[in-house]
Amino acid sequence: MQLRLQEVFKKGVAGMEKTLKKYFVVFTVPTIIAFAFAFIIPFAQGVYLSFCEFTTVSNAKWVGLKNYILAFSSSQGFTRALLFTVGFTIVCIITINLLAFTLALLLTRKIKGTNIFRTIFFMPNLIGGIVLGYTWQQMINAILYQFETTIVSNAKYGFIGLVVLMNWQMIGYMMIIYIAGLQNVPTDLIEAAKIDGATAWQTLIKVKLPMVMSSVSICMFLTLSNCFKLFDQNKALTNGAPRDKTQMLALNIYDTFYGKTGYEGVGQAKAVMFFIIVAVIGISQLAFTRSKEVEQ
Amino acid sequence: MIQNKKTRTTNSILFVILFVVAVVVLYPLFFILNNSFKGKFFISKDPFSLPTGETFSGLSNYVNGLVKTGLLSAIGWSFFITIVSVLLIILFTSMTAYYITRVKTKVTQALYYMFVFSMIVPFQMVMFTMSSLADTFHLKNPIGMCVLYLGFGAGLSVFMFAGFIKSVPIDIEEASMIDGCTPLQNYFKVVFPILKPTAITVAILNAMWIWNDFLLPYLVIGISTKYKTIPVVVQMLVGSNGNKDMGALMAMLVLSIIPIIIFYLTCQKYIIEGVVAGAVKG
């Protein structure tokens, strides 16, 4: 009997799949068309055009690897932008995660007003990069004005400004993820550690931290990819000034495309390399999370 | 008892620390709000004081800014593009995700991996070719923008819907199919209501991103049309002229932040949950 039922059920599932199969157009085509316009066609064209010289998509002339070689010439600023971006990203990953984790620890102690604090800390994350960038530009310039200088006069100010802005925006976001992780640590585990005479610091390092490692890896990768791909905030806060010294990769690519004509191919080649770096980060994240899942 | 007292003192100290952090976090917003009520000459001279007497300029910065920039129309277009795009994304990507989860063929598998792949491709990779394609196919208008957002949002949205649909038991759909429902009726009457929690998450993630997006509307719609969105207008106001009106800028920044804060305070629970879910899966 059991077997018969299963058979009927299997037939039913197969039948359903068969009927549904005929509805391919209705269910998928609108998405596929939009996806083709926004992604598939531009992506394929983009890869091809990175090997071409062009000013519009229709007048492309194959030049092989010339764009890729040109991209690394010092006048292109690609290497400098890469170094600046890497430095910025490293500083941000450390500061954002340390501060976010600390705040998360404080907000899981049942201090009064916890909910209001959480609401306030998360809020900057919702404001867009352009608006944020100009807000901070105004404020930083107001401070620097007291010393008769501005943010665009020194690359150091731009770097620090970007780090502060990014911290301000992302700490609340990461904090929320850490709070979710910390709330999942079983309380009896912490109780047991206390009974065994562990100090607060030992409990944190030996019990809480290992239990929230998955949150840590999520936050690390999120800060990594968000900082590495940063564009809006960079464009608004310094726009690369002074003399492109605070220009990050995404802005460098943008300026290559739209700065002066004749370098579109170089811009596209840079974009392909940018994509490859970001993809490697993304794939290693995937591999890392997968390996963690197996362990557990 | 002693332990308790100690905890209470520590918590009071920590409360003070948190309070200070909260003030620091809120200060930039207060800074632009404060200065938006000052005359433009006093903003650079005396940026940190409260507007009083001669420095207080009432709403003139707001009036000035609105007249100069057309921010009101930009707020309108931002709302239009965000709402229509999110509705399209919810409707079409959930249907696509349902189809490619339930019908396993090589084509649907390939589609799924393409959607996932698109999530890791940075916008700079496609921005030039995409905007020239949009030009060729006359997508340089609000409706065209919504189509492009459907395409750009498809990756994450299909991924999230598909992840949820995999966990939905097929039995209930079976029953409705045996009752004579067509796949479309089955989808809208049985499956779609179950997807509601994921739909809320997807809606919030996409709404936040589309509302704040700068580069796509800047490149596709541009600055010379009447369809500018809020970030484009803000960029124009600052980027175009050398002697900028700082008072108007402050006022416009305040006006562009207000809708987000209202949205956040009304749907805070969903937003925080949605963002966490998106982070964990994406």
C-alpha cells in the first residue's frame, strides 16, 4: 500500500512538472528579457570590448591585450588606485568589525535603552552614498576650516574622512549581525564557564567568540566587498582630490571611461580586472562558508 | 548582593558610553539640519553654533533649493521608479524562481547559475555597454529604468526566492493541481501567499538599493532630462557650479534624508530582519 501511494505521488509530481513545463514563457521570459538587457548582453559585450579600441560600442577595433598593458602604465593611476583601495579596505575591515562587535557585546547586556540605541546605530546604513558623502564633506570641511584647510588639500584627510564615513555607515549594520550571532550562544554554556571560574574576558575569547565565528566571517566578507567596491561615497566626499590621490578603483574606472574620450577600451579592461578581483573575493567567501558548514 | 551592585554600576557606565556613541552617530544629521536654517555666509563662518537672530534664515534655504533644483519632481520620480521596480521584481523574479526550482532542466539550471553569477559582478563591468544598450532600445526613461532594475535585481531576488521555494513541500501544490488548477492559478493562489516573508525581505533589500542608487540613473537617464532622481539632483547641485549655495545644499540633504528616516521608523522591524536575512544569504 505504502509503495502504491508513493508511486501515485511520484506520477503526480512528474505530471505537475510536465504541465508546468509548458508555461516557460509566462513564468520566466519577463525576467529573462530584463536580465538580458541589464546583465547578459552588456557583460558579454564588455568582455569582448576590453580587447578593442572604441569610443562607441559600434566602432570597435580588435587590439588584443593592448588595453590591459596600457591600464598598468603609471599615467593611468590604476595601480595607485588599487593600492589605495587595498589600504582603505584593510583599515576599514579592522575598525568596523572591532567597533561593531564591541557595540554588539554592550547591547546584549540588557542595559536599558538597548532598543533605542540599536535603532540609532543602524540608521546611517539606510542613507545613500551620495547624500552621506556630501553630508560628511560639509561637516569635515567645517572642522578643517577652523585650521584654514579643506578635505581636498591633503590625501591624508581624504583617506581618514573615507574611513570615518565608512565606519559611521557600516558599524550599525555589522553590529546587527553580531547581535543576532551573540543571541544564539546558549546561556547555559556561559553559565557553565562562570561556574568553572572563567573571567569575563576568558568567557568572551574562549566561549562567545568561537560560537559566533560564522557571524564574524559574514561580517568580514561584507565589509571587504562593500569597501572594495566603494564608489558613491568616494565620488561625493573627495572625487579623488587632490590629484587623484584618494581615487579608489571604481572611481578610477569611471574616470577612465568618462574623463576623456579615446580611453574607453582601457576603462573596460580595468573593469574586467576589477570584476576578476571581486569575483575571487566572492568565490572564496562561498568556499569558506561551505567548508564551515561541513565542519558543523 | 555585592555582585548585583557592581553590575549595576558597570551598566550605568556602559549606558553613558552608549549614549555618547549615539550622540556621535546622530551628530552629522543634526549638523546639516542645524545649518539648513542658517544664512549661507554663516555656515562657513560659524558652522557649529545654533541659528539665532541674524544667522537664522527661516525656510529660505529650503525655498531656494527647491526652486533651483527641482528636488520635488526628483522625489516624485524616485518614489515612482522605486515602487514600480520593486513590484516588478517581486512579481516576476518570484515566478522565475518558482519555475526554475520546480522544473529541472539544463536550461533552468543554467539560468539559475547565471543569476547567481550576476550577483558577484560589479556594476563597473557593465556600466558602459549597458548604458549604450539602453540608448539603442530607448530605455532612457522611468519605465526603461524599471526594466533595468528588474534585470539588475534579478540575481539576488531569484536566489533568495529559490532558496525559500526549495523548502516548500510540494504536496499542497499537488492537491490544488488535482483540483484542476492551472499552474498560474496554482502559483498565485497557493504558492505566492506562502512566499510572503521572503517577498518582504526581497522588497526591502531592493527598495533600499534602488532608492539610493546613483550611478545607474546618472548614466542612463542623465542630468539633462526631467526624470532625475534624488541622488542625481544632489550630485548636480554640488558638482556643477564652483560657488555653491551651501545653505540650499544643507536643506536639500535634509529633504532627501527625511523619507528614508520615516520609512525606517515605520518598518524598522522588517528592515532589520530583512537586512540580516539578506546578509546571511547573499
